[in-house]
Amino acid sequence: MKLLIFIVALFCFSCNTQDPEIKKLTKENTLLRDKVNRLETQKEVFEGQITSSSVTLANTTIRELTSKYNGQKYQIKISFPKSYHKNLNKKYPVLYVIDAETNFGGISYVVQRLIKDKLIPEILVVGIAYNTDYENFYRLRSRDLTPVEDKDLRMGGKPANPTGGAPKFSGFFEFELFPFISENFRVNDQDRAIYGHSYGGLFGSYAVLEKPNLFNRYILLSPSLWFHDNLLVHEAQTKNMNFDKETYLYMASGELEGRIDDLQEEFVQILNKRNFKNLKMKSEVKKNETHRTIFGVGFTNGLRFIYKK
């Protein structure tokens, strides 16, 4: 019995002498366990970001179309009005959108809001994108959206991206993209609109002058009419053109843009003075807006003008 008491006492003494060390190890173990748990949580979040990095917009689809005019493979993004898959006998007007690389989500949302409020009709939105990286996107849009080659053009003190591809890009629209959309979707071929900003606005202005019946509705924001010494502003004075059907042209820029404002107003004034039959125009310079912020108010006002009843 005395031996048993001695053993128990020795065990208790041993435990008491190791207690601080055990507590230290236990604390370190707890800290390590918490750290592992945090890392596991971060890992799950990171993996979730990877798997969800590609966002799909509701009521949209994507196709690809390679142009014989410039060899470019374009990514074609289509946004449907909600009734498209229910009302199978209806054909829809189309809004063609330049720079869909960056603006397709915002464009689609604004269109949906205005349709819901019955401020514009139900329309199909068709965006033209390149499905490429940021730098290459700017190189390709410069090539496609400018009317002539300008080898002397400098951007930021450096030689500019390729220029002069607008004639080929308009051929892509007229002879490849339009037929493709008509063959694959229920659209009204007599009602085509285009939206473009900056160089996109320049391309739209080129279409007004060179192919006035390619579209019958235009929303052109902050058009780069300064390109090649104001080339299109000069051409607007003498260009021989006719508008076969009622055509709406809306242009807008921000008052903080400087020469873009002035050239836009000059371009519209020239067309107004020529008094073209069937051409209805509206030009706005919005207060406190810049080259980038003009999108929200400009695009919304533009839709309401070109589709007004």
C-alpha cells in the first residue's frame, strides 16, 4: 500500500514538473492548428475564385466568326431580350456594339432596364470582340476603327498602333456579320443600330459618310474626329450621300474633353446645314463629364433618342 502511494505521488510530482512544458506545447499546437485552418480557408476561397473567374450573363450566347476581309477571328456576343425564346414569331431590331471586349455587360444591363420601362423596344444586342489580352485589343481596334492609314500618328510620343482598316471592317459588317446574324437569329434586317465610343465613334461617323444605309440608327460617343487632321469633319462638307430611310444619329461627349466636343459640334452642324432628307440628329455636350464618364448618360440618352416613337 505504501508502495502504491509512493508511485502515485511520484507520478503526480512528475506531472507537476512537466506542466509548464506541456502547457507551452499545447499552446503552440493550438496556434499551429489555427494557422492551418486559416490557410485551408484561404485555399478554398482562392480555388473558388479560379473556378468562377468566367462569368456568364443571363440570356446570352457567344459565337465565333472569321472575316475573309482581314483574316481576323471575331468573338460575337449576343444578348437576347427576355421574350426571345417565348415569342417565336417575332423578329427583333439589332444593336451592334463595338468594343464588346470591355462594355458588353454594361450595355446589356442598360438595354434591359430601358426595355423593362418600355422606353425602347425589345432589341437584340450583338457585340463584336477579339477575345484577346488588353494590349492586343487596343492594337486591333485601332486597326479596324480608323478610316485611313496614318503613318505619322503618334500616341504618347510613340508610333501609333496600325490604322486604316475601317473599309475592311465595314465589309465584315455588311457581307459577313449581317448575313450570319440573319441566318442564325430572328432579326429585323431593316432595323440596325450601332454603338461606338472614341475610335468606335470615329468608325460610326465613317459609316454615316461612306455607307449611310449600313445602319439606320447611330449612338456615337466622344468620336475621335481629330483623327488624320479632322479628316471626316472635312469630308462631311462635300460627301455625296443619301439616306434611303428614316435615320437617327445621336452624338454626345463630355464638356471636359476639349477638342472632341468642338469637332463633334462642328460635324453635326455641317450635316444639319446640308439638310439631308430622312436624317434626324441630336448632339449633346454633357456638363462635368469626361471621355470615360460620358458612357452612362450618353448611352442611355442615345438609346432613348434613336428608338423614340
